[in-house]
Amino acid sequence: MRKGTIVENLRAVRERIVTCCEACGRDPGGVQLLAVSKTRPAGDLRAAFDAGQRCFGENYLQEALEKQGQLADLAIEWHFIGPLQSNKTRAVAERFDWMHSVDRLKIAQRLSAQRPRGRPPLNICLQVNIDGEQSKSGVLPDGLPALAAAVAALPGLVLRGLMAIPAPRHPEAQREPFEQLAQLLAQLRTELPGQPLDTLSMGMSGDLEAAIGSGATMVRVGTDIFGTRD
Ligand SMILES: *Cc1c(COP(=O)(O)O)cnc(C)c1O
């Protein structure tokens, strides 16, 4: 996409976040914008970086690694947000700052073991299948406390919070799953006082206002920054 358009889109999304925070009495500094750049060429990320964006989310490992190579001169904070096979954990442990889509212990154990010594622990969000949808990624709410406790005990990881991608709904109902995720995080805080548990990764282009109204601390926006994907 044209560089100017990305810059304008970014500004518009940031304004939406600020407006929404003001409307619900939140500090805009408490909501981080993650630019979701899957399928986008490295030049689009560079344009967003030049406009002040620092955190980028990628879903496909091979594609992400290529872009990391092309953008090695930029101080980008890299977030992995897609599904991950357990035989592909090493590259995430070595090359990313955050992983939002941990939904089983085996993945977490491998990420912890493969996190290079001398780097800070990998920031982890557990992905919750908040609507209990069949064939969707994410741990079911029932399984969350046990998974969270096990992940919290792993030395190469730090448990930052929860992530979810709710099923599509009418605008009036969009807050329900986000409120549920916020409650699950509040519950975990009482169970695991030693972990930061300061992150609710929720809200995308179509529902970021509902997510912020329910306590999102990180919204993941792709389409409204970079345009529609093929
Ligand atoms: C693609 C994607 C997004 C961004 O979605 P948009 O609707 O394009 O803003 C956010 N989170 C995850 C996990 C994604 O895969």
C-alpha cells in the first residue's frame, strides 16, 4: 500500500483508540497498538515504523522470518500471534519478543527450553477459546487455571496475560466475550500473584472499541492500517 496511506491509516487508528479511551475514562497510554502485518511486504512495515509504530504482529513463521531479515536495521518489537506447530517453536523462542497464541503446555515447555540464555524471558499470552468453538485454537476457560499455573513455573517465559479472538457478533454483543476474558485474567491474578498478568490482548479492526471498553491493554489491528488482505 502507498506509504502515505499507511501513515494516514495509522493516525486514524491511534485517534480511534484515544477517542475511545476518553469516552470510557481510560488513559490512552494503557492501550498499546500492535500492527498486524501478516501478508504485507517489508516496505509496508517500514512505512509504519517511520510513522512511529514499533510493535508488529505476524502469523506465519516463514514469512515473519523473511521480513525480520529485511528489517534487521529497525528496532522492532516482534509479536507472534498465529497458530504454531510444536516443531517450529525454536525460531519463535529465538527471534520474537512476545508470543500471544500459547494454548498448550507442550508449546510453552519448548519455548521456555529454547529461549536463549541472556535474553529476557519470552512474554507469553495464553490464547483462550472464549466462545468454546469447535476446531478453534485456544485453551477452553475450564482448562485455563491449570495451564496458566504450569506456564508460570517455566523459567524462560513470563506470563503477561490472555488473548482471544471471539466469534463474530452483533455490535451490541461484542463486549460479552471481552468482559469474560477480563474476568478470567482477574481470577488468574488472585491465583498467581508472582506473575505480571498485566495484558489483555483483544480487539481487532472491527471490534477494538468494544475491547477497549472492556479493558484491552493491547489491540491487534491489521486491515485498518494496511488495507484488506487478499
Ligand atoms: C489477522 C489478525 C488480526 C488483525 O485482524 P484485522 O481484522 O485485520 O484487524 C488480529 N489478531 C490475529 C490473531 C490475527 O490473526
